[in-house]
Amino acid sequence: MTTATAVAAAPAGRRAPKRVLPGFGLSLGYTLFYLSIIVLIPLSALIFKTFTLTWEQFWAAISAPRVMASYRLTFGASFLAALVNLVFGLLIAWVLVRYKFPGKKIVDALVDLPFALPTAVAGISLTALLAGNGWVGSILEPMGIQLAFKPAGIVIALIFIGLPFVVRTVQPVLEDAEKELEEAATCLGATRLQTFTKVILPSITPALLTGFAMAFARAVGEYGSVIFIAGNMPMVSEITPLIIIGKLEQYDYAGATATAVAVVMLVISFILLLIINALQAWQRRHAGAPA
Amino acid sequence: MSGANSRTVRRAQAGTTEAPWVRYTLITLALGFMLLFLVLPLAAVFAEALRKGFGAYLEGLREPDAWSAIKLTLITALIAVPLNLVFGVAAAWCIAKYEFKGKAFLTTLVDLPFSVSPVVAGLIYVLMFGAQGWFGPWLMANDIKIIFAVPGIVLATIFVTFPFIARELIPLMQAQGNDEEQAAIVLGATGWQTFWYVTLPNIKWGLLYGVILCNARAMGEFGAVSVVSGHIRGQTNTIPLHVEILYNEYQSVAAFAAASLLALLALVTLVIKTIAEHRNEQALKAAAELPPERPAPAGV
């Protein structure tokens, strides 16, 4: 866009030089080089390794009952956690943008804690909290609620990991939202709840969905925070990334399972990435639409 | 008539906020959720680390394995972060400053490592450099160790922190446009001079922001590093792996003592991040408030 305006600003009739700024070849060349050696070639190693398997081997590896159970757990827990984050992320973003309260700056900074705190630290800390002798576990367990070493614990860890995504995607959109629209809605007789569901919610829907998809994508691949709290029982509380690790630890490199399951995860993360990109494009169009 | 008008205005203003009880309920709910899910886990790290007193805490940190883990973590970050910094600046320069075919696809590829599971990130390097990998036999013949050694840990860390700096810089540089750089070039500056004296001062806070987030992740990465490290005590253990080993050996205080170092790093990261973000916003605001350029009126 900026180049387009620069070209348009050049005197008409004379062909403007195509690129005024130097360094295009160098920066693009280095970007492609570095991208290739760090990301593309290693990822293609995974794809090529998978091509050495026959289709039957591949299918048997990715559809084994224990692997299928891990998909159900991983995607189910990730979906639940992203859903909780959708609701509470919106709530936190709303409170941070619309209301004033003491300590707001600190609360705002704290939202990013899951980005900054290493996942292993989050994992052992949540486990210590939820275990029977922990601060939270000692209250819940007498009531018959056990969270640690259960699938429910996985959901809790994934809520922690994904919390900032929805807040950070919705917050800027809420900040830019025009209050005039809400005033107009009220003047036309809408209640506050109607204004929220009919005026505010549609304008933040793309951002909400983007945040949801990001939290979900992050949760699907998450390993560090989950393994401490999960209990890691095959068929019950074993997540898909752990299947890969388990096979590697048995030095089963030649075996099909680790690479085949990794390819499935890679394809899913690529699809999620494309969905997130499409949602972001939708959001930009939404924001760019004439008010 | 004016009474009716002011009533409408009052109603409209009331229409952009909620009744006090709704406000307080929402604030309480949001803060309660954050207390439960963010503050409590953070506090638990320090509480568990100090459970047997400050002496036991220091004892946990004084272990020789802890020191080698700290050293390895620092070395890893010291290699990974500068490499991704150079890449981030190069990628942001070509993506933000130029239009070319395939730009959207390139941006997606830059983002790709964020959505790849850390475990898969570790696995791909095992498939490249492991004993049975592409380069495995050649590496073994030449006695070079990458997997289960420091180079593998560095590579996996670079992969998982790959997009951080580029991602901060691309939107920032796109928002700033090319005008200032073009003016510098037209006035005779070289490309490097333009970068050092025009672009860099404009992006420095965004750059700092990206670097500290990249650093936090580089020092705290667990999944990817765990796959390639081999968990050799005193040699290929970073702090997060050290935490895991101690925890699994039921050395709770020592595990949380090492974890508390990472939690402190996270807190420092958040503080610097907040400052950098604030400065960045101010710089953008100042740039937006500059009067449009026009010749100064004569005689003033």
C-alpha cells in the first residue's frame, strides 16, 4: 500500500523508479535463506521420511486406538479451553478497555504472563496447586473434585496457556470501536443488552474468532505445561505430542508412529494457520469498512 | 425543548456504559478469573520454592548441575536471539517496505513455527541430524554431534523463537511507511546509513519488545529442547529440563527454586515489555501529531 501511494505521488507521465529503497534483494535473499535452513528443509525432512512409509503403515500408525484416543483428548481439551478463554478473554478485554479501576496497568501487563512464563514452570506450579495437598486441591478434594492427574487438569493448563490470545486480539478492536454507534442504538430505544448483542458483538466477532483459533492452535501443540498435570495414562490422559515423545524415547526412530503422527499434527497446524490468516483478513476488511 | 434535548443526551451517554452493579460484577469476575488462573500459579512457584526456608532455597540453586543448566540456557539464548534478530529485521524490511508476488505466502511461512507443536519442532531436527537422520551417518563419520548436544538445543530454540521479532516489526514498519527512508535516500544517504539513522530509531522500542519476548521463550522453551537434548545431566540440560528432572525426582524445593529463576525472568520480561510498549505508543502518537510539512511562514 505504501509503495502504491509513493508511486502515485510521483509526477505523472514520468515513470517512477520501481524501488527507491535499496536492500530488497539482500533482505529477501537472506530471509529466504534463513527460512529455508531453519524451517523449510527440516520440515521437508519430516515429509520425506513419511514418504518412505507405505500407505498402510501410515494409516495403521495414525489410526491406532491409543493414538485416536489422544486426538480426542487433545482436540477436546483444547476446544474446551479455547471456549473458556473466549468468554473470559472477552470479559477481561472489556473490563480493561471500558472500566477504570485501581491497578489496571498491572492487571493489563499480567495478562501476558502465560507468554513470558516457561511452560514447564506453569506445569509444575499448576500441578502443585491442584494436587491433594495444594492450595486449591486441598479445598476441592474433600468436595470430591479431583483435577490434577485427570483430563480436567489438562483443560486447566490449556486455559492458562491460551488466556492472552483472545484478550490481545479483542482489546485493540474494542478500543477503536466508535461509541457513537452505541449512542445511536440507545437513542433509538435499544437496551444496553441489545446494544451489546446487536452492535458491539458483531463488530468484534472476527477478532473474537481469531483469538479463539489462536488459543486453540496453541493448545493443540502444547506439551510442557500439560505433561506434569495430565497423569499421562494411555487411552485416558495421554496427549498427542506425548505419543511422539514416547516413541522417540523408546528409540523407535525407524518406526512409523512418531513421524506419521507428527505429520498429522503438522498438517493440522498448517490448516489452523491458514484459518487464522483468513480470519485476520476478515478482521482487517471489517475494520476498513466505512463506518 | 432544551430539556428534552438534554434528556436524550443523558440517555445516550448512559447508553455507552452499564449500571454500576453490572460494572462491579464484571470487574470482580474478570479479576477473580485472573487471580485464580494467573496470580495463584505465579505465587505458588515462590511459595513452593521457599517452603523449607530461604536456606533450602539457596541450597537448591547451589547445586553444580543447576549452574551448568543456567550457563547452557544463557549460551543458547545468546546465540538464538541475535540470529533471530538479524532475520527479523531482514524479513520485516522486505515484507513491510516492498510489494512483491508471494508476500502473503512468505508472511505465512514466517509465522509457521508458532503453530507447529514444539515436539514436532524437536523431531524434525532429530530426523535431519539424528543417528538415523539425513546427515546422521556423515556427522558420525566426522565426529560431529548435533542431536543430544548443544547445537541441537540451539537449533530447536531458534526454530521455536523464529517469528517473534519479525512479527513485532512487520506491522510497525508497515504503519510507519517509506516516506522517511525515501527522503533520506533522495538526500544522498546510503542504504545502511538510512537504516541506522532513520529506520532503527523509529523501530527501536518495537525491536526491544520483540527481543525480550524472544529471549523469554528461548530461555524457557521446554518441549522442543526436551526432544533434542538427551537429558544428559550437567551437559545438555537447560533450566526448564533441570526443573523437570528435579521435579520427577521429588526434589520439590530444588525444582521450584530453579523454576523461580524462570518466573523472575518472566516478571522482568513483563516489566520491560510494558515500558517498551508504552514508549512505542508515545512515539507513534508523536509521529501522528506532527504538523503536515509545509514551508515555515516568512518572518516568524
